[in-house]
Amino acid sequence: MPGSNEEGADERPPLIVRDDRGGLGVSGTLAGERDVRWLAQASELGDVMADLSGCLSVIRVTEEGIQAATASTRALSVFHAENDDLHLVGTRALHVHLVANNGRIVWNEIALQTMIRQGYFLSDETPYRGVTALGPSSVITVKGGRRSIDTRALPPAQPMPTSARAKRRAISQLCDALAAAVEPLRTGPESVNLALTGGRDSRLMAALLHAGRVPFRATTNGLDTHPDVIIPRAISARLRIDHTIIPPVRTEAKDAVLVPHPSMRTYEVIRACEGMTSAYESIVDYRPYSTTPTMSGQSGEILRGGFLYSQGQPTGKAMHRRVNDFFLKNEPFFTDQANEHARELAAPWLRQAVENPWEVLDHLYVTYRVGRWHAAARVGSLRRGDPVQPFLDNRVVLDALSLDQRWRHSEEVVYELIRRLAPGLDKIELDGRPWRFQAGEVEKRRWWQWKPSVSTAVEPAGKNGWNWRTSPGPRLSALLGEFVLERADALSSLVRGDELKAFFSDPVVKQPALAWNLHTVAALLTGAFPGKPPAAAEPVRIEIPYI
């Protein structure tokens, strides 16, 4: 395609297929051309999607009508709307809205309350009035002027295996699904670039690529003395792969970092993600399309119980309270109208939490954390390439959700996968705490007491744990506050004015993510995008506190 930024991407299965009856468009990745043919020829998309490997969504147009389908995570979104004349389906919410609304933008203001609370949507709403995200494992059909939506429920978890043999069998099934997800990469023209950190999930990706004999190299972003650099260095040495460390941009004296001005950062995030994730998140900036396959450990929590992975108390009462807190976070900060809307969204999940709180936290993660937050952020990454994400592979997700949540929460499943795929990686220390199922057997040590096989001297803990996003300092806090308070009227239906002033009264904001969320929504509602980019602004200097 002359002029496209996707030249050289001919190795992957075709994303657009035409025949005498119509056409099929695929967003995302599939295992092979055979799957594309199945989708093109199926009488009902839902019958085929349920069994496919890949991370994808599909839109098919025939003489009879339109069908669109999402996989189990809906990490590749489908949006739909209607007006008096048309039913509309597309993969970009703003495009769908502009066509449905005659080129005008009308904000769905009340829906943005959850964007301020969480930085993404805990619903199928979008910032655009009348535009809705299609749910996971769903098919929308427009035929004869009528629209229908069919959704398959996420699979219930089976009881935990009671024998070592049954455990091995369950692990093998999940392992096979993961192997199938990366199989196409074995014969690719380029090595995979893996974003490797000190955590569990990217380590599993490294083990998976190693076991599958997929050529790959590792890249790590961070300060040289941070655990997220030290541990990947040890993993790379064990697997004998190339490892590149990319330090953050720092001043010449190396006593501070330079970050984009909030207005520039927010504009770029809204432009890429259409107002469905916060500028608190670091999205991929635009560059010419690269055919180099990229991977990371993002969304690996699916294999560890979804939101259960960060749930402190596993009692039913505590988990019910956690669900409520998701939807009504910072409740006194918001208006009565915003809180009432949040309660309406929370109600069906709270009812389910009474019956099965373990499943609710598991499915909430897939439905919203992946299906809305990750899906929105992923759109930014598609400007540079098409990342391969085995944790979001349709078959991997369905097999993982079928495993008992308590077993996944114990982290034994991930541990056994790593041990099977790359023996030895399970012995390298973790950042933070030990494996949950070994917590009673392993003496808990601070990370600076470890002895990783690296030559870099380990610095004191305070230095290595610093992050500018969670410790923004007074200059960045002031810029965020000035911008939001100048636009307080635009937020008046969502947040209380007195609470807003009090929030930004401290020299350094106490909840940086909330400050960025407010900045993002304020920019959105006051026309930051669509529109001209903000005037060039100097990067913000944030001093590293321990220098």
C-alpha cells in the first residue's frame, strides 16, 4: 500500500478479505489465514470466535447486513450507535459518533464520572453521547433495519484440581494455549522485542518465548539501580539473550527527570485514545509503523485472578466492599448526580458479589480493566505497530478463567508455567514479595538484601523506588491544579467545587492519578481535542528527591 505506514507487514494473515458476498475486516492478530477464511465463511461470527486463538475483533459486511464480534477480552474494541436513519458499527468511537451526529460532538458528561475516579470506564459507555462499546464475547447484527446483540457469558471457574495429576493436566492445557498464541512468531522475519521488568508476568513471557524457540531480545526502561532493571538483567543473563536498558531522560547533572508538559501529554493521550484513558498513563508515541513484533507482561493478572491479585482480604465481605469502592471511589468528591450514576453501574456487580465475590473480581478485571482501560491504551500502541499479547489471546483467556480463582490467586499456576517453560527462572528473586503459595515457606526479605548475579551496586531503597508519576513534586502539581481550576465550571456537574479547590490546595497533590484524570476530563470537555495541538511548551523538570 504506497503511502501507508504499514509497508512490509505482509507476513501476517490478511486483515481485509473480499468475496462475492461482501467483505471482512479484522482488527488485531490471528494465528493464521485459515482462521480468516473461517470467519469470512461462517454463517454466524459468534460460532467461530469462541474457538479462535488470537487477540481480535471482526466486522463483516454482506448483502444481508452487518455483523461485528469481539473476543473474550474485547481488547480490540467495537463501538455502535444509531440515529433516525442509520445503524453504525466501527472500531473508533469518535468516527462512529461523528457520522451518527452529523459531524457534531455531544459529550456524555455523566459517563465521565468514572473516568475521573478510575482513569477508564467501568461501563460500556464512551465520552460520546449515544456511542456504546460492544461487550466481551459479543456479536452485534444489523439486518433488515433491526439491531440485535448476542453475548456469551465468560466461563465459570471449575473447582480446584485435587490431585497433582489433575493440576498438571490443567497447567498443560493452559500452556498449550499460550504456546499456540506465539507459534506464528517462530517463523517471523524479525526477533521479538520483549519489554521485560522485574515482575512475574513479563518473566512468564520470556519463558514462553524461550520454550517456543522464538528469537527474542529484551528491553527495560528505568534507572540502572532499580529492581525493574536489576532483575531483568539477571533473567536475560540466564536465558542468554540481548538486553537493552533505556534510562529516563534526565538533566545533565542527573538530579532530575524531564517529562512532557501536561497539556502536551494530555492532548496526545486524548488524540490517540479518544478520551477513554487518562493522561496519567504513558502511551506509545507515534512513530512510523514497525513490523518488529513486540510483547510485554501487560494484563498477566488474568492468570492470577484479575483484580483478586491486589485484594488484601479474601473474605466475602471485604471483596464486596472492594467492588463498591471501584465504582464509588472518592465518593465525597463527586456530586450527587455522579454518585447516583455510579451506584446504578455498580448494582448488578454488587448483586453478583453476594453470590460469588471471587468470580466478580475476576470478571470485572477482564470486562473493564482489560476491555476498557487496556483496549483504549492499546489504540495508542497501534500507531507504531501491532503488539502480540498472549495474555489477551482468546483461547488463553477462556482457559485461564476456567481455572479456580483461588488457585490462580495463589500464583502457583504462573509459577508452574515458568518452571515448566524455562527451568531456573523460577529461582530468580521477585520484586517485592515471594510467590503467594510459598509465602509461609520463604523468609520475606527486602529486595536490597538479595544477591542478584549482576555487577551493578545496589543503591538504598528510597532511591530505587521513586517514580515521577506517583511523586510529581510541586511544579507538576501546580501545573495540573492551575489547568483544572481554570476549567472548574466544565466539571461542575461531576465534582464538587469546594472539594476540587481543597484537593489542589496542597503544594504536592496527594493523589496524582486523580489529578491527571481531572486534567484529562477538563481538557476533553473544554475542546482540547478535536482541535489544534496546544502551543509548544517546555518539558517539566521534576527533581529526583534522593540526589
